[in-house]
Amino acid sequence: MTTAFFKKSLIAAAVTLVSTQTFAAAFQLNEHSASGLGRAYAGEAAIADNASVLARNPAAMTTFDKMAFSVSGTYIKPDVDVEGNLYAGPLNRGNASESDIAPDAFVPATYFIQPLNDQWAWGLGLFSNYGLSTEYSKTFPAGAGAGDTELLTFNINPNIAYRINSNFSIGAGINAVYAQAELNRYAGALAAAIPGASSDTRLAHLKGDTWGFGWNVGTLYEINDSNRLALTYRSQVDLSFDGDFQGATSGNRVVDGNLKLDLPAQAEFAGYHRLNQQFAVHYSVNWTDWSAFQELKATSNGCAGGVCLQKDEKFKDAMRYSLGGTWYINPAWEARLGFAYDNSPIEPEYRSLSIPDSDRVWYSAGATYHIDQSMSVDFGMAYLDGKEVDVNEGVRSHTDALRWKGTSHGNALLASAQFNMKF
């Protein structure tokens, strides 16, 4: 058996395509703030109740008349299970099920906004839009297609905003994205075909990091003090990984390779409407350009035909719909609820053991306590319920000698806290 190895930075992109998480569609993250989590991120680009609005809309900085600072942390406890069997042709090789394949995670974020005058403001956001982590046991029978994987991204996002008139503001920013990843794969049931191997023999250890850059723009239309609409766009971030490749297509030689991966563009339309002194409703429609991701392809002059590895993904664009409400109980307390439907970008026929993604529903609740006029704390919780989906794939992408057939189901519990200050 020949095993392909991606080394150095080249593997960081591959990692994002062979992992599971249930926090948002594919490997996208929404966990930008505790205030947003409590409303299922409904109306996030238009509400602007603290500095975390920078994660969605730079134009909203013009609504601040003081410097603002927010820092948040979100704890994610996923519960993802796969239940199925491994087959050699038509023969059932036995049960290959696993529970809790996604470990707990913590997602921090920090934001700062400074008004310069009545028309200009600038700000800085430090957060993540993409990330995941999965851990199958080392003896999992389908370990050659599972194993353990981790991806971390960190977005440094400086922004500037300009108020055109009393109703309309625009904003723009630059995104510098750092990505770091690690992947390990194990022999599992394939050990029987590898002399001297056991099920926990490691077939691949891959690790790397890189930088990518993009931009974002936003608009805010303030109908009046109680009604706002927002439209935002965050560009695709192109990642290009150079490294070494070794596999069957290179004659088992180590050759220089290149793999390009695009973190997809995103857009949001959001609204906020204060119905009266006590109640407000807010909503968002989010679009992610997952259709830009059609294949995983590594190239090199040292590989046969110039192609070292190619895997069709065929993602489709995905939508997210969210609706929330806020109850302004008194000057000290606010309470909020939210509901969202998150659409998966993966077509059923391309769903794999490593990416058994599914549509999911969000149920959220949260509160804000105003310590005084300058400081407040937010709390938010959400339960994400994913659909059970069927998975049928070859354990190795270049052969159907072994196939895994079964189902996957995932849900997650999220809890977040945030501190806000204006000065």
C-alpha cells in the first residue's frame, strides 16, 4: 500500500477538508460574541449594542460616541457520533462506530472601536471565522479516513468607517488570516494489508501553517433611532500552501507541491426594529459562497500529469436564517432569545465519514447586565441540533477496496460570557 504524505504548510489546507464539526456549516465558525450567541446571531450586523459588531459590520462603528472595548469567550461542547460498518466489497467486516469524535473547544474574541469625530471611526477585531477539531480513536477501523485533525484560524481585522449623512454609513476593513493545522491518520482495518502494522500504526503525521489576506465592507442605514438595516460582505481569503508531497503519483519520491484553498466569501443582510421601550425584534439572512470549493487538488511537476492528488468536493452555496427578540426589562437588565436554521453546503452524494455535515437548528437564550452606564456583561447559551445523515464512502480516496456505510448525528451545547466597556 502507498500512503500520500503532505508535509510542511501544504497539509494545513487538506486538514480543513477531512474533518467534522457541528458549530456551523462545514468548518465555519459563528461564535464571535456572547451577546450575539444569546440571539442566535440574529440582526448581528445592525444591532451594534457593543464593540463585537466589528465581526459583522464595520459601518456600525459610526453609531458609537465613545471608545468601546469588548472581550468574549465561548465554550463549545459538541456531541458527534458515527454508527456504521466497514465493508470489503459486499462482505461486512464488522462494526466501525465511534462516539464523541469532536472534542470540546474554546473560542476567544476581542474588539476595540474609537470614534475620531462625528463622521469617522476606526476599530480592530480579533476573532475567527473558521476552525474545527476531531479525534477518532487510534484503533478506529476506518482510521485511514478519520484519525485526529485540528484547524485553527485567527483573523486580525482593522477597520475604518465613515458617516455619509444622518442615515447612511459605510465601512471597510482588511483581513489578515493566520491558519495552523495538524492531522494524523492510522491504519485501522488496513493494517492487515501492511506487513508489521497494527490498527494504531500511524500512516501520516501532517502539520503546517500559513497566512492569507482578504477584505470586508459594510453599510448601515438608520431609518430612525429605532430601526436599522445592514448589508455586509466579507471577501474570500486565498490560502496557498507550498510543501513536500510523497505518494504513488510521484513514484513514491518526495517532490515540491502546491495546494490552494479558498476560505469562502460571506454576506449578511440584517435588520433591527425597536417596537417600543421594552421590546425589539431582529433578523439576519447569511450567505456563504461554498460553491467556490469544488475540489481539493495538489499539483507538482514531479507528479504524473502534474497532479499529485485530486478529490471532488462539489460544495454548494449555503444559507443561514436567524430570528431573535430582545426584552429591555429595566435599565440594568436585558434578556434575549434566538432561533436559526443553518444549511449544510455538502451534497448528500459527496458526504463522507470525515465530513458528515448536516443541516442544523439553533435554539439560543441570553442576558445582559449593565454594571453602570459604562460597563456591562453578557451571557449566552445555545443548543445546536443537527440532523441524522447517511454516509457511504471509500475509506481510501483512491480505492473502493474498503467502504464505510452508516449514519452520523451531531449536536452541540454552547456557553459564552463577555465584558463590555465604554470610555
